[in-house]
Amino acid sequence: MNEPANKELVVEMRGIKKHFAAVQALRGVDLALHRHEVLGLMGDNAAGKSTLMKVLSGAYTPSEGGIFINGEGVHFSSPMDARRMGIEMVYQDYALSNNLDVAGNVFMGREVVQFKLGPFGVMDYAHMELETKKLLNRLKIDIPSVRQKVERLSGGQRQAVAIARATAFDAKVIIMDEPTAALSVAAIDKVIDLIRQLKAQGSSVIIISHRLEDIYRVADRMIVLRQGRKVCDTPVEGDIHEFRERVVAYMVGARDDFAETAVQQSQEA
Ligand SMILES: Nc1ncnc2c1ncn2[C@@H]1O[C@H](COP(=O)(O)OP(=O)(O)O)[C@@H](O)[C@H]1O
Ligand SMILES: [Mg+2]
């Protein structure tokens, strides 16, 4: 099934805490991501999954804790900072511009300038279209024309464009927040294939999903968050029924592999 991940460490998050006023969204989370690895992130609503990934993608600054890329400490003040380090997040709501075509969306915010006309750049649409076509082909994404407005695409196609956009500039780490939540079964299969493509091409992927089947099919390793803490960090293996039982036990709090750390933390606090 899923091959064992190469152990080259790409990203490490250590002791990440994040609070919003009185809400402790993250209470000291460690996360490691390796090259060629697909990491599943699970947990009940409000467990802190999106917040943890927003910290990694530069949308939120952590209240405490550190992020290390290839062993070096980094500070992200914005998603642009994370992007420069090769980290891209695909948002739950796709964040595409309906009135732009596919190529326009893939290149949104980083349009290729053909030449400068005084203070204005003239866009090189031909280049952007060609690059978008190449990108869609490489990821085996089937969209008839890169000139199609995205508002006319299906949910699955939109998700594919959002993922392609995230990978357009050699992202090393691609984070997806519930990429399959609103999709049909066939479209989910496509997204799973796409994640496998990304992995085969050397990227690392973190996928948040409440669909255990997706994680089971595509992830090498899985982390479960509960109430802002990591309660499980384990390879994805074994029989799916056994896997499901195990995951549910962690999600509801019947199992906790890091309970000791939690006690330590509450003594420190
Ligand atoms: N911007 C914010 N302002 C205030 N509270 C937030 C914000 N973002 C998340 N939270 C809170 O942090 C907790 C974790 O949320 P979130 O990370 O979205 O959980 P999940 O993605 O696991 O459902 C929740 O209690 C949520 O209400
Ligand atoms: Mg969320």
C-alpha cells in the first residue's frame, strides 16, 4: 500500500501554543514532517487542526513554540513568508476568484510580467496559459481549457485548480484543509490521486480530513489532535476496521499516547 516514508525531516513544529483571548486553541503541539510523506491530521471539531496549519502556513503567529525548516528556526509573519520557504496551504473554501479563468487563478498574485511600461507591467498571458497547461498535465488534472472561468467548474475541478495553484511554484510542503469535504465520490478519488502524484514528485503533504477512509488510503502517518493537544502520532497501517476503532478512541479521549506531557504542561502552567 503506502510505501514507508523517506526519513529526511522537512518541517518540525515544537511546542506550538496558540490562544485567542481566553480560548486555548493549541496547548503545546509537536509535529514532524518528512520528505515524500503524506501526513493525515484528524480530530473532532475545534480540536485545533486548522489553527495548527494556519500557524505552519504563516496565517497565524504562534503564541509560543517554534517552527524549523530543514533544521533552521523560522518566523513567519505572513503566508508570503511561508510561501518563500516552500510551504503552501489550500484553504477549505478554495479561495479562488470566480471571475478569473483557470490560468488567472493559478497565477493570481504572482502574475508573470512580460515587460515594464513605465510603472505598469504588461502581463504575459501566453506564458501563464502555457505554464498552467503544463502544470495541469503534470498533475493529470483534466480541465478542457485553461481559459475557462472557474465559476463554471465542478467542485472537484475547483479543488484541483486550488491544489495546482498551491503547487505552481515548487512548493515542498502542501497543506490541504478538508480537500474532500464537499466532493462527490469520483472527485474524491481524483484528489487522492493528486496527492499521490504530489508525493511521487517529491512533495510532502499534510491533509486535514474528517473522512477516515481518505486518511487511510493516502496517508503514511497520522496525528490526532484533541482539545488543542496531540494525543496520537502513528503510522497508518493495519486493517481499516482496527484503524477506525483506534482513531475513534483517540478522538473521543479514551486513548492518549501523550497524557504524561499534558500532566507536565499543567504542572508548569
Ligand atoms: N480566529 C479565531 N479567533 C478566535 N477563536 C478561534 C479562531 N480560530 C480558531 N479559534 C478557536 O480555536 C479552536 C480551534 O479551532 P480550529 O483550529 O478551527 O479547529 P478545527 O479545525 O480542529 O475544527 C476553536 O475553539 C475555535 O473556536
Ligand atoms: Mg478546521
